[in-house]
Amino acid sequence: MDKFVITGGKKLSGEVEVSGAKNAAVAIIPATILADGSCRIENIPNISDVTSVIDILYKLGARVKLINKTTLEIDSSNLYAPVVPNELARKMRASSYFLGALLGKYSHAKVAMPGGCDFGVRPIDQHIKGFEALGVNISLEHGMVEASSVQLKGNHIYLDVVSVGATVNIMLAAVMAQGLTIIENSAKEPHIVDLANFLSTMGADIRGAGTDVIKIHGVERLHGCTYSIIPDQIEAGTFMAAAVATGGEVLIKNVIPKHLEIISAKLEEMGAEIEEYDDSLLVRRTKPLIRANVKTMPHPGFPTDMQPQIAVLMSIAEGTSIITEGVWDNRFRYVDELKRMGASIQVDGKIAVVEGVGRLMAAPVKATDLRAGAALIIGGLVAQGTTEIEDIQHIERGYENVEEKFRSLGADIQRINVPDEISYDKAII
Ligand code: EPU
């Protein structure tokens, strides 16, 4: 298993290119199942969550052709069976999108319960509520969700909680359902709009994506298309936070500045200077970092996926900051790791009080999940000494070439291969 070894203290400087959005890619790739032809998808990030989604499609019988480093041609029009087995589904949360996409195309799907980062309970009751409203019968047996209907029919669906996953899944199931589907209290994240744009390019009739009411008129069939995925809001935000943490100056390229406004505003409040261009942001900090409070919320609120990264900034800022986690029940598992680096953070339920300690110290730490891992990299970049981060497979789920990108900005970060321990019974003596 590899680990990252980071020697802190270097100010980041230079330019970095942001990859395509993970959370858009993992919805758009399964959505190719709905097309009657082949789809050329550009700006696909090279990350392990995308590999897992492609792996599932491939095993279902899709033909996947690599056109270049970031472009795939996917023909999912002839699948063997609408079934996603356990060993594939457990690798990631987005495997649940195969339910919506297979239902939309075949009115039948059998998909194992999804995996993904552990933030406490991650239910799919709202996905199921949406499918049932469309006339689907659902049963759960031996860890498999089986969903089927004679004909999906449009309906009016009120989501009880704002859920990205439920909004995506209902959109996928409804695009070819009979009649009109209305999703109220839908998620508004940039990847929801990106998925809607992709489906519309395939011939779907979707209005209102990006607002809290999405209207979908079912169409008879969808066709193949060419589509380019939006840049990753959270990867961009992570580089912004790293530039600010190290007191550096970084031009972050291939971004949609509008998607980053709330992150920019919080970083400016903490002492950053940000210049906005058409598709890039120049981020620098020359003044001391100061405290701030953050409450994470669904878009357009401050993204929960930036919460651990901002906690690192708060740890080295002047004063005491408060984080209120407004999306997940348990997204503070990284706090114990940051404490090993000298951070002073008290967690009580969904609230964390972060007392600025000025400086972090290197320590051996473990990435507990994807964004926790990103936060530990930023911690390592500002810490005194050499930090070792284990379990970096979590980071690779969502950040493309992360160490190379940081190295190109002047960071001292290396990937070290640690051979797996050999147990005595397997050792050849
Ligand atoms: N929820 C329910 N019932 C449901 C679905 C969700 O109660 O049926 C609750 C969840 O427990 C949570 C809240 O609703 O408290 C929001 O969950 P949501 O469904 O929006 O999350 P998700 O679709 O599972 C996506 C991202 C996450 C991101 C969240 C919130 C993908 C593949 N994942 O998860 O991204 O944190 O939305 O924005 O899109 C990440 O990229 O690091 C990541 C974890």
C-alpha cells in the first residue's frame, strides 16, 4: 500500500489545472445506459471512483473505448443483464445510480447496496420514495435492491431531505417515464445541472435543474451525444485552501468561478486575496489567517466536501472558529488525525470548535476518507517536519495525480511504496 510523505513549510506557487468533476462523472457515465447509441464523454477525471463506475459498465456488457487521456467513447446500448453484483457496488456510493439508469432504460434493476465514504448512516430511503412514486416495486433481499415496473409513470415527488443522490437517481429513472415528473426540494449542486445538461444533449426534456423544482417530461428514447464534464468544484477548492494555508500564490485553471463563489468568500473572510478570471482564479495570501465560522449546507451553501480542508486553515488561524456540519451525521472522523498534528478541535455532535494553534507539527496519520485525506495533505504542507499519510487509496478515489499536481506547485510530497506485510504462513522460508 502506498503512502504520502510530505515535508511542510513550502509556499505553493505556480499554476495548476483542475480535472473534470468526480460527482458529475459518476452520474453521467452510468447515464450512458439510457442512450440508444454511443456517447463520447470528455474531461473525465482519472480517479479510482471513475474506474469503478467504468468497471461496472464494462462488466454489464458496455463497450468502452479510450479516445485520449480524458475522453471515453461508451456504448452501453447492449447490456447482458440489468444486475450489479455486490463486489462491484460496494466500492462506491455512486453505484446506486445504476438503479436509476437501469430502471429508466429497462424498467428493471437489481443492484447491491452501495458503499462509499463512512459518514455515519447513509440511507437511500429518498431514492426509493422517488422510484415508488414512479410506479416501481422495490424489494431488498440479501443486500440486493431489486426494482421493477411494467411502465414507469411520471409523478409529483417531494423529497423530505435535499439529497444529491436521490435527485440524480429520480432524474435518471424519469427521463423516459410516461408523462411529467416534478421533483420538489431537489438538490441544486453543479453536478445536478451537469447531469441535466448531459441528458438534454441526449434528447431529454428537463427544466429547472439548479433550482429546487425540476420538471421532466418523459421522452420515448434518448440518443448518443458528445459531452464535456464540468471542472471539479471541490478539487479546485482544495487547491485554493492549500494555496491560502501555505501563504502562497497559485493560479487555479479550468474552473467555473461561479461554482466557487462561496468558497472564495470564506477564504477572503479568513485573509485570502482572490482574483477572478473567465475560467481561472488567482489565489494568494500575504496577511495572517484569521478565524471564521462555517456551516455546511446543500448548494449554494458552503459544501460539506470542503469542511475538513477548511478545518486545517482554522487550525492555523488566529482565534477560535466554529464548524457546524449541516449535511452529514458524522463527518469529523478526521479530527483525531489532525489532533495528532497538534490541532486543537473539540467535537460535540455536529459542531466542532477549532482553536487556532498557529502551527501544526508533522505526525504519522491516516486518511479516514477522501476529503479527510485532502485535509491531511494540506496539514502536511503547513506542518513543521515530515508527515506520513497512510490509506491514501481514499484520496485516489477523487483526486487525479494529486501528488504530481502539488509537486508542480513546489510542494515537497513523495509517494512511497510500502510492501504489504507478509504473514508467516504465506512466507517462503
Ligand atoms: N439522505 C437521506 N436519505 C436519502 C439520501 C440522503 O436521509 O435517501 C441524507 C444523508 O444521510 C445526508 C443528506 O441526506 O445526511 C445528503 O445526502 P446526499 O444524498 O445529498 O449525499 P450523496 O448523494 O450520498 C453526494 C456526494 C458526496 C457529498 C454529498 C453532499 C456523490 C457521489 N457524492 O453524496 O460527496 O458529500 O452529495 O453534497 O455525488 C465527496 O465527494 O467527498 C462526497 C462524499
